Amino acid sequence: MRRKKLYINTIGCQMNVYDSEKIADSMHPLGYRLADSPRKADLIIVNTCAIREKAVQKVFSYLGRVAALKKERPGLIIAVGGCVAQQEGAHIMKRAPCVDLVFGTHAIGCLPFLVDRIEKKRNRLVDIKMEPLIEEFDGVLPPRDKSEVSRFVTIMQGCDNFCTYCVVPYVRGRECSRKPDKIIDEISHLVQNGAREVTLLGQNVNSYGKKEGLPEFTNLLDKVNTINELKRIRFTTSHPKDLSGDLISAFGRLEKLCHHIHLPVQSGSDSILKRMNRNYTHSHYLDKIDKLRKICPDIAITSDIIVGFPGETEKDFKDTVSLIKAVGYDGLFVFKYSDRPNAPAARFSDKVNGVDQDSRLQQILQLQETVTLEKNRMLVEQTTEVLVESFSRKPGKGPEPIMGQWTGRTSTNKIVHMPASGDSEGNRGICKGSLIQVTIKKAFGHSLWGLPAESGTRIVCGPKGESCHAA
Ligand code: 5AD
Ligand code: SF4
């Protein structure tokens, strides 16, 4: 069989990253191997995200660029998958005539078959039907030639929550959970191939298995916690309305569960939360945060915020700012509200103008920047456990040559860089996948810089491009 090259451009969330890995694996039998550039590819797959308007624009501008490649090489196959494919269907082919295949979020399992048909018949295909069950989840294992320390594992797909701004239930379909045995098999396989950390993915992990009558999410966590050689477990995302006492207590019980939770609040205003159909209030949310911190005092908390949701007044915005201040987040993702097709809020009146949206976005970003930095600075001179994820070779700049830099993360999900001076690999007993004690020496806006506690390596120079705020 002729060896062919596949290039995947993944736009969007971790779930898309996971789906892209599955796609790469499923194309092996057709002779496709991953290429590092679209210029070398026989097949380009764009795995898309439709969650916000900006992401959709990104997809079409990328398609504009690859259309030029297709002019040079008419045999090139271009496929669009994921949420934009599901949402736009055949419309994509009209807007981007270079596209040969549009496959929806439930058609990943059919992809080899669809590509094979296009190779043989050179016709253009659209497959966006939605199946109630996701059969391709069974039996597809990720590529064997990967040895990344931290991997994603999707445990459920779709969502039944219907937040009024959100397109996910329409493009990913109804909630559907994988069987625990399949998940455990997949994680064990990843661990045998070098993974030491897994992040369990679902739109709302708290409702894992409920529909199917499977054991609950905390039960799954208990099982994952027993996998030998696996050192860390993360999960995302948990809906605040469903964050159970049982899951909160898991942070105190399971030694491998990392001390970090992403708990999207979206707004701090009770009336906006109601219009968003979120089913919790400002004070319910703060109550969950208190409970989390009682069980796990050093837990890092991050969140998503939407500013400028239809009808959001200055008073509503102030309630959001006050919630952000009350929680003291470790990090925030802030988005300007945008209309999404099918999502009810697109039909809401009293839209907030772009100038107010921009101003609110900036106010929150500035507030959070200070808080994140402050939190990072509090870690200086503390020793903390870091899972080493990667090594990069960088030329030395200081009086002593730096052979390279290790990068890892704390249990609280903060990125830590460490110098590797010494032997030729800059190793000193550290390797990808090791859990080491690191003393934090410097704090930056988006990362920390430290020294392995046992090695006593001297700091030669910090990472480039960020101002230093060492205490
Ligand atoms: N407009 C702006 N932000 C949105 N998000 C989801 N839908 C929209 C929208 N229509 C944000 C939410 C969600 C994150 C993944 O994207 O904050 O948690
Ligand atoms: Fe969208 Fe709400 Fe479901 Fe999250 S919980 S995916 S925001 S509908």
C-alpha cells in the first residue's frame, strides 16, 4: 500500500485534540501517516470548533489558505470535521469549494470509509447524521508511537444542559457516556506507552453514566486511581449545579487526583445566570467553592466568564466582578458573548454593544492578571511536586551554559520551567514523566521558574519574554 501523508489542523478544545488523535489512528489502515506540514500532505483534515463565532471565522480563513495548496496539487483531499462541519454541513462546500468532505461529530468512525470512497471516485461527500450512540468509541485506541506524559481521554460526549448561549447540544448531540471498562483499558494502554497523567474529558463529568445507569463519576475516579504507574488524574469540566458532595470529597480522598478544578461560572449575576439557564445562583456557587477549599485548602480554581450576555447591565457586571474577587481565581478564560446558530440567546433582545463588551472584557482581564500574579508570587520559596512533561534544548545565555530547560506542571496546574545545566542531557536524574520536588524561585504571569529541590542547581537565567517578579 502506498504511504500517504495526513495533516490535521485541530481548532478548539481538548475534546477536539482527543478526536484528532483518534482520527490519526483510524487512518493508519489506509496507509496515512502524520505529516508535520500541510505542504507535505495528501489529505488535510480540519477538526473544527463552533463554540464561539471567532473559532468559526478561524476555520474559514484556514480553508482559504489551503485552497491555494489544492490549486498547486489538485489531487490533495481536504476534509472538514467537528462542530463547524456538524453545524454548517454542505454549506461549507459552497463557501469553500476546495473542500472534498464534510464529516460531522458522529461520523468520525466512518472517516476511513468516506476518504476511501473519495480516493476511488473523486466525488464530494457530506456526512452529518447524528447517531444516538457513539459506536466508534469502542475499540479505537490512540496511536502507538506517541509517548506524551499527559494525555486526554474522552469519557462522555454531548450535553443535555442547554445553556441558552451554547451550541454544544446542537453540534455534539445528547449526552452519552462510554463504558468504564473501555475507559480503564484505554488509560492502561496509554500508561504502558509512557503516559503518567490523564485528563478525563466530558462537557459535564458530574452526570457521567447517569443516563446509562453506569456507576457514577467518582466510582470511575476510584478505579482510575488504582492504575499502577499512573501518577496524576485531572478532569474537565464540572457544571457547578451538579458538583456533588461526593466529587468534592474525592479531592481529599484520592491521592492521584490533582488539586485543581475548572468550574465555569459564566456570570455572577443571578438574573443573568437565570437567563443563561445555568440553574445555580451566585451564593450557591460560592458555597461550593467554600466546600472545595475546606476539603482541599490549596486547590486551584479556574473558570470561564462570558461578558456582555444579552441584557447584562452594569449592575449585573458588577455582581460578576464581585464574585471573581470573592473567589480569588487562579486563572480565568473570559469571552465576549457571541450569537450561535440555534442557541436561544441568539433570539434574545437587548444585545450589549461591542464597546461595552470590550470594556468589560478588559476590566476582568486586568483584575485577573493581578490576582494570578499575586497567587504565583505566593509560591516563591515553596517546594512543590512537579510532573516533568518536556525538555527543550536552548542555548545558554548566562555565565554558565544552560543545556536546556525542563517543563512540567504542579498538581495545581501551574507551568514550571527548570534549568537543566550539568551533563550533556542536562539530566541530573530528571526525565519526562518523573515526579520531582521543585523549589519555586520566580513567579511570572503565566508560569513559574524553579530549581529541583535536591540538585541545588544555580539559576543562570530565567525564561525569555516575561518580566520577572521574584519575591
Ligand atoms: N459566546 C461566548 N462565549 C461562549 N462560550 C460558550 N458559548 C459562548 C458564546 N455563545 C464560552 C463559555 C464556555 C466556554 C467553553 O466558551 O464560557 O464555558
Ligand atoms: Fe454548553 Fe452548558 Fe453544556 Fe457546557 S453545560 S456544553 S455551556 S450547554
